Amino acid sequence: MATPKDLPDVGGFIRDLRRNAKISLRQLAEQAGVSNPYLSQIERGLRKPSAEVLQQLASALRVSTPAMYLRAGLLDDKEGHGVLAAIAVDADLTMAQKQSLSQIYETFRRENTRVAEAQAEAEVAQADQPASQAADLANVAATGPTTVGGTPTEAVLESVAVTEAGTAPAPGSTTIPQKKKAAEAAEEETS
């Protein structure tokens, strides 16, 4: 775990985030549901906030809770939270950009985990399968999903876009209004 001297103090981090967001101490205290004097003491390093208070402050400041926990020394950086923290504190990015980057990063991490698990399964299956089938499994595990004529990265980015925009109807499927219109047209043709 990171030591306090390895990380900037959480109070200074909160103060910097508050100033960058152009929010007064009183406004942040109200939004986070803590008292104004308590928040002032946190920012000055006189008090160490609990995980619950850090979560409330993260929400009020619109940064990820893991980024806040990391800065407070409650999380290790082994799980990639350093990247999330860097995204969260980048003053050049808008909130929407920070959220999109965080989602894409997490999607890539989940996909890499899935591919690693698939490779492990392929290695186990390789011992039980004929050579050609095992090679096919290993190839799919190594590349992950791909788009038609695309790359694995494009498939992951498409999945993020679908997640953000909502699911689209499958190709060739029709929606309820389209089915109703088709049924009405067929009925008119028969009469």
C-alpha cells in the first residue's frame, strides 16, 4: 500500500479539486453532506476523512471514488487506479471526457482479463483436443472479439459506444411499429 509520503495529502487533493471546479468550501460541504468546519479541517490536513466521507466528497466533486481512495492511501495502485486517478484530476478534460476515458480504460481491462482467461482455457483444451481445434481456440483467445474486417480494439470501442448509446436493434430485426406496419400492409394486400 502507498505510504502517506508517496501521495499528496488527501486534504490538498480535495482543495485542488474544489478550486478547479470553482466551488466554495461551503458549497462543497453542503453538496457532500458534511459540516463546513469539518471539511476545512480535512483540507488543512487536521482530520483524516472516513471512506464514507471520501465517497461523498468524490461524488460532490464528480471524480471516481477509487481515485479519491487512492489519493487517501486506501487503495493500492496495482489495479490500475493510478490511471483512473490521473484521468480524474486532469484539468484539461471535461467531465464527459473523463467519464468516457474511464469507461474505455475499464472496458480494455475487462477485455484483457477475459482474453487471459480464454487463453488459459484454450491451453487446457489443447491437451484434450486435436491440434487443429486447439490452434483455433488459441487464436480466438489471443485476438478476442473482432469486428467484420476489423481489429479487436475496434470491437471493444464499438461495445463502449453501444453501452453509452444504448443497445441498437440487431441487423435484420424489426421493431414493434415496423412489425405492425408490415402486418397492416399484408392485411391490405389480402383484402
